[in-house]
Amino acid sequence: MPSQTPPAKLDGFEDFAFDHDGLTHQVFKAGKGPAIVVIPEIPGIHSGVVEFAQRLIDDGYTVYLPSLFGRPGKEETIGEIARSFPRACVAREFAVLADRTSPVAHWLRALAARAHQECGGPGVGAVGMCFTGNFALAMAVDPAVLAPVLSQPSLPLPLGARRRRGIALDAADADIVKQRTADGLCLLGLRFTNDKACPPERFERLRETFGSAFESIEIDSSKGNAHGIKPRAHSVLTVDLVDEPGHPTRAALDRVKEFLGAQLKTP
């Protein structure tokens, strides 16, 4: 049942409860045009995520924002992160090993299929961020998903060499995505070079697995970098975005929009 009072930051979004295979989450939807599923980062649908979604709506897309954790509309604060992160980590639907697809991927694929049915067009985009970055990759198993974007994918948590190279995708799903890339599917990944949560080994593994079909944007966040990006920078499209021409995060945002348009707006 839709909520009666959506958070102020989500004014203009309708919301509904989406159930698949016994799993139910609230989804916020707004816009017109081809569908893009934007999967929020920890701590949830904060203002930066909504602002990113609004950019896509303004570009002529229908955005679906699933609320998988946290409290929709709350700001990204230390308190909200401390509240949502432990709960997400222990939830069985998000359980991720180095090479195991998270159970929530099946729910997200079903949401993408519904979005495609409702919005039409050639297919659906999927943008995952941080905790959900590799969920966009897992969604690419579904043929409706044509434009997966992995922004600072941080699962599995990079504890040990194997997990640092982990892409949260089991062998069977990886084979399906590899076949799709052989047939023309492209993948886009974003990270800051000094990001400990999304280590370089992870992008190396993605390049090894998917070859030239995986396009990576790695933004210099080393000490003393030319743009003054802090070494702890993590969220390329939201919190650490500097929306100024010539800034590398703005260039990354522009490339994301170009990538989505090429896949979803080309007949």
C-alpha cells in the first residue's frame, strides 16, 4: 500500500510495495520515459541519491528507487550510517561472499522486468552505488537490463585478497553476463583510486572477466591530486560529486548519462 506521507525530499514520487517471491520492499517512482532502477547506497535514499535520480528524471527517464534499507528521505549522517549499515550486513537477502550472487538480486531483476513492462523502450538501466554497486552487475543477467552502472561497488567487503577481487557474482551468473557482453552488452564502473572500500583489484577482476565490455572510470584521489579530492572520497555520483565543469566527478556523471542514453534512447 502506498505511504500516505512520503518524505519531503521525495515529493513528486509515487510509492508502492513491490513483492517478489515473498520479499517486499517499498519503491519510489517518478518521471517519464525509459526506466532506470537506481539502487541507493548506505544509509538509504538520502538527498544525494534523490538529486541524482532527479537528474535522470530531468533527462527523460522514469526512475525507480527501491528502499532496501535505512529510512527514505533521511540525510546521510554518521548516525544514519551507523543505524543502517549493521542491519544491512546481517540481512540474509544481502548476504554476499566473494563469488556469490546476493539473494536480493532476484528481487531487483523482477523489479527491472516490471519497470520495462510499465515504461517500454529498448530496456532498463541499473545504477548501483557502494553497498549495492555490484547488484547492478547481478541484474545484468536479466535481458531487460541494458545499461548496468557500478558506482564504487563495495561488496563483498574487501577483507582479504579473495574478497578484494570479489565481484559478488556466482559462476553461472557470470557466464550469462559474459555471453551478453559478447552479444554487445556494455558495463560501466566508477571508483576513486584511493577508495579502500572499492579496491583496485575489484576493477582488475571485472576487466579480466568482461574484457573491453567493462569501461572503468577511476578518479585520482591520491594525496596531493590536482583537483583536491580528499583521499577518503567514496561516492562518485552523490556525496563526493563536485558539479562543476572540468571536475573529474562531473565528467564521470556526464559519462554515466551519456552511457545510459546510448543504451536506452537509441532505437
